Amino acid sequence: MKLPIHLPEEERDLWSLFALALTEKSRVEIVKTKAHTEWAKNGDAQVRFEGFYNDLADSAAKTVIATFAGCFPKYDEMCRAYLKQLSFAKHMAKFHARIGEFASLKPTVNNVESDGAVVGNVIGHPFFATPTCDDDELPQDLSRSFLIVLRNWIVDLEWYENTEDSLHDISWHELFGCFLISTHTFPPVLAKHGEVTLEDNEDAIVYTHTFTQGLKTWRRYVRAIEKVIPNLLPRKIPSAESMTRWKRKGPGVVGRIYQSVELRNIIHQWLASPTKRLSWPFWGDM
């Protein structure tokens, strides 16, 4: 029997064996079973049945892999080296794509003109003090180095009630832009199953695919810190009025953070971009 023309790339060896086992009389029905569920506590007999045998198959597969790796250590070492090189190649391809994106966006990002004025300086006295925590209190399941950078940046913020031109809130977009430009640190890449890291190093911080994805990852890290530091930020609001200055909209928090004149100019130039989708606020020429 000839193999089908198209087979999934992932686990291709197993799909090939499966396809070769088929005959003209074979009838196949594929049903997706949700893995790693608390099936034993479920009242549905079908869910318990599928969960039990899914865990059984998973356990058997892990046993086979562990046994094979023990019997053929050189082959296992070769596979690990290949997968590592493959990971490096993917990261290098993304890196080259980001260089191209940077080169193509520079002229539009740096030469933006807008009718709006740069946000005024904050006035009055700080109204909100951010609590802090020790490094060992930070979440353990995320990039530790990025958590520390983010925590330190948030703790150093100075919060005022409003600016001299009567702005009294700040959007998550503006906060994220201030973080990027102030720390020169991109969030870790957000992948389907967590962070993509280099050399299996959980602290590797690499460039995210898009600004939107980076913002989502950044917000997720902020929420993770909020779980261990209550009242990390001022009260959240569903719509930041300050965003309307740049004809944009989005949620945020009450209060304004202190920004240097240079930072306010950069943020204004970036948010005033005529394009609907915001680009990465690069700091190479800042």
C-alpha cells in the first residue's frame, strides 16, 4: 500500500506506521480527547473512560521513551542535539525577520506628525505608593529575569493624580510603551504552550512576534506579580480617556506616572502614528 501524499509533519514517523497499517477495508474515526483532566471526579462515565485510557496511553508512551533512551544513549544524544539546532535555526529566522521589520518601520515611526500636543508634565504630589516584594516571592513558573525587571520598573514608578493639561489616567498601551523604552527589555516570546526560550533557559528574553502579542504577554506578567503584591497598581478602568488624545482607545488605570520630557516626546510620536496598528517603539535611535 502506498503512503498518502500528505502526512502531518509532527510525529510523522508514527503517522507513517499508522498509514501503512491501513487496508482498503479500514475504517478510521479520530476523536479528540482532552488530556490531563481530573476525570476521576467527573460524573460523566464517557469522560472517565476517555480520561483513564488517555492517562494509561500517556504513561505507556513515557515508559517506552524512557526505556529506549536508556538503551540507546548515543541516539538519544543525537536527537537532542538535532532538536537544539532546529530550535536555534527557528530563533535565527525570527531574528532576521525582526531586523527586516525594524528596517522597514524606522522611516514611518521616526517621522510621524500629529496635530495633538505632547502630554504635559505631572503636577502636585504622588498619591500612590507601590508595595514591593523579595525575589523569592515572585512566581516560579515564569521567566524570573523578566519578572525582576518588570517588578523593579513598577516599584520605581511615581504616580500622580493628573498632568498640567488635565489628563488623569494612563492606558495599558502607554504604560507598556514606557516600560519598553525605559528598560530596553522585550517580553519573552509567547508560544502555544508557554515561553519559547533559548537552550532551555527559562530566563532567556527574546523579541516577541508582534506588539499586540508582546502587550498580552506583558499584561500576563503584571497579573502574575499582582497575585503576590496586592494593590500593585492604582485602580483599573475599562477605558482610558488619555488615549483619545491620539484618537485611540483602550483600558488603563487611574493616575499618571512621571515621564521625562524625552520619554513624553517619544511616547507621543509613537502613539500619534497614523497607522491603526501600533508598531514596536524601537529604541535604537533614542
